[in-house]
Amino acid sequence: MKRALLPLLLISVLSSAAAADVSPLAWVNALRSRAGSPPVEADVLLSKTASSWASALAAAGVLSHRGSDGSSALDRYRRLGGTEVRVGEILGAGPALADIEAAWEKSPDHRPLVLKPYWTHVGWGSAPGGAPVGAPGGAPGGEVVVFVVLFCQKLVDGLLIEEREGSLEVRGSLRPPDARLPALLAGIRGIEPAEWDPRGRRFRFLVPPEERAGYLRLGYIGGTGDLVVTNAITPPAITSPPGTGSPEAPGRFEAPAARP
């Protein structure tokens, strides 16, 4: 992990300040509203990923988008079962969330990432750190908090991945209005949808056991005839017990609970 002075702010796209339940959601949506970008919703899985990384950074006393194993934000999200293919991350550290948000808002890198119009969901996590603040606006020698905010673009509603008598069932509804046909690739081989409702853009695929090894790409054929990939379905989503591997398991899109 590359060391950096706190509260240096870093950025990556792929993809308690005083208390651990402080949320940047209001700031994110206020900033997006002023810029004409649509609001984003809270996502529990993104928050779980962000919280884990915030704790790791605080323990190490560094800010970095890359883990010691070379992992990115997208890698960490997928390890927890996330399937969306577009993920963005911002990091910050300071005496309070308000200070970090002010720095993000002035940053020529962070502000544009927050304002990307294609983001639909956001998650966050924080952890207290004991490293001294070494940049303007901090309190030298004081406690800091490390914040990680993750964004993703969700193009499939109600995505469920479940076992069905040895096959893997993948179903949901495509959000994009120009989606003409759902697509699912096992490697380079296309799988025909078992069901497709063009009006509601609802689909269902049944992936036979021999096609389940490795990695599946879900997407759609758009108005121009091009394939748009929306989700990459990899372990643990493929290997989890029925229901538990679904990236939209019950409660995922509820607001993250406050920590004790």
C-alpha cells in the first residue's frame, strides 16, 4: 500500500466524523442537484465495501485506492457479491466529515466524479484514525476520521441469482428504455433468454451447469445494435447458496444502519 499524508484526497473510477453514523448522502445529493445530476440512493452493499476499506486504511494510517494485493474498489465490491460493472470511489481524511466534504467539493478530480450523471447508488463507510493531520484545515496531532464513498451505476432492477435444480436462474428488469433484447454471455457463448417481456423489459435466463464455470456477463442489445454490459456475475454470486448470492438480497437498498 502506498503511503500518503492525511488528509490527502485520492480518486478512482472503474470505478464517524464525530460519530460513525454521519452520512455524506445529503451532501452528495445537494451537490448533484445544483449541477443538474439526478439524485442517488443509499446502497447497503456499497456501504459494506466502503466501511471495510475505511477500517483497513485507518488501521494502516494511509489513503490509497489500491490494496497491498493490488485490489481496486471494483475488486473489493465484487468480492462481497457486487455485480455492477461501473464503480467509482473517493477517499478523504480529516477532523470531521464537513471538512472532508468541503475539500472534495473544491477538488478538480473529486467533484466531477461525484457529479457523474450515470451514478444511481452510493455507499459510504468511516473509521477513526490516530494519525496526525498534515495538511491545511486539520488540527495537527489531533484525531482524524477516514471516509470512503463508493458509487455505482445500476442498470438492472430486481436482479436475482438463484439455484434452480442445478441450473442458475438470472432474472430482473432492464432499466434503459432502449434495451431491445437481454443478453447473457458465458465466456464468449451467448445464452438465449428463457423469458423476455419487451414491454416491461423483464427477463429470465436459465444457465445450465456446464455453462456456469467462471464468469457470466449480463447486459442488453441497445438501439444501435451494440452490446451493453450491465453486470459481471462472478463468485461469490455464482457459488453462494440459493438466494444468498443475489446482489439484491432483501435489505440491500435500505439506508445503512447507524453503528453503536
